[in-house]
Amino acid sequence: MKELIPIDLEGVIANVKAEGKSRRVLWQDSESIAFLSSGRKERWDFHIDPADEVTLQLSGVQHLVYRDESGKEHTAVIKAGQILLCPAGVPHSPRLEENSWFIVFERKRRPGEIDRFIWFCERCGGKIHEATAEVGDYRQDPVGQVYQTFYGDESLRTC
């Protein structure tokens, strides 16, 4: 058994900020993943996760925009010190105020499980793009790769 060592979150946040980054995987073991994030700026996609996500808001405020079964948008406001469960399959889009940090805890993906990312037109509400990714190693930033593809091709962003 490896040694159990607590994580100094304030130290990790300071290091991530100093590196000019906005996220860090805290652990990724056989069953679970935990990552620290300050969010992606200008996030407008909706993530559909095959597993439940638990968000612990450490600082600031997160506006978790989510869509119900009919496609109607709602917002859960998560303040520092609050925790929220987003069930598997719920399209959600975390939008954060400045200086906000949170941790997401989730089950490690099983082989073949797919995460989906959907962008909707801000004017008409229609779907403009959908991407999928098999999320294996979070340290490889598979979500960032989906973003690079989307923002690198204007035709994907055009309604």
C-alpha cells in the first residue's frame, strides 16, 4: 500500500496560478478522479458525463447551467463551501466568476465510455456542434483537445 498523504489545496492553487494554468489533476486512481479547476473562460458548451460528478466549490461562485429533459436551461448557483451532485447524463456547463476554484470528484471512466460536448447557438438555441471523447488519462487534457478542435475551426462555431 502506498503512503496516504493529504493534499495542501492552498499550495496547489498557488502553484497552478504561478504556472498560469487553470486546472490540475489531484489524483487519478483505479476507481476515482479528482481535479482542481478555476474553469474554462468563456465556456458555452454543455458536457454530458457518463458518470456522476460531485463539485465542491472552494472559493468564489459557480453558475452551473444545466439542461433538463426538454432542453430548458436552469442554473444552480454554487457558493464557496457548498457541494453539488450532477447526475450522469445531465448536460451541464460550469461558468465561474473571477477567482473561483472548485474540485470535481468523479468515477474513473470505464473502457469505451464516451463523454459528449454540445454547443448551442446563442441566438436561436439550436445545436451547432457536438463532439465526443473517450476520456482516459485526465492529465492528457482530453477536454482541452475537444476545445482546440472546436475553436480552431470557425465552421464548427457557425449556426
